[in-house]
Amino acid sequence: MLAIRLPVEIENRLEALAKATGRTKTYYAREAILEYIDDLEDRYLAEQRYADLRAGRSESIPLEEVMKSFGFEVGADGKIADAEG
């Protein structure tokens, strides 16, 4: 169970959206959290990986190597092409 306090303006917007669409405020709050939490987790992971890289706890992998592992090639001009065609 989670209870949150929202600024009046946000509460009003949420209420209007819920009324206009026939859904609940809880539905939209849950949808917003689910959408945003993915972004927050990705950002946290990226920040951790960057810190590890800067501290020498991990190494970077050249783009060409990553793309090749997925079946692509990076040309001298920087363009990505399917390795098979």
C-alpha cells in the first residue's frame, strides 16, 4: 500500500483525466509509476556502470565489436550495415 500527497494542481489534473476517461486516479498513478520506474532503473544502472568504468572496475567494449556480435558492421564512414547484405 502506498499513499502519496500530490500538489493540488496535479491532483486536479489527475481527477479530470480520470473523469474524462472513465478510469480511476489509481489507475493513472500506477501507469505513470510503471512507465517512469523503468527510466529511473535504466538511469541508475547507467550511472553505476559509468562509475565502474571510471574507477577501473570494468572496461568498455568498442561499438564495432558490439555491433558485430549482433550481426552488423560499422563502416569507415560510421554507417551501420547488416553484415549479411
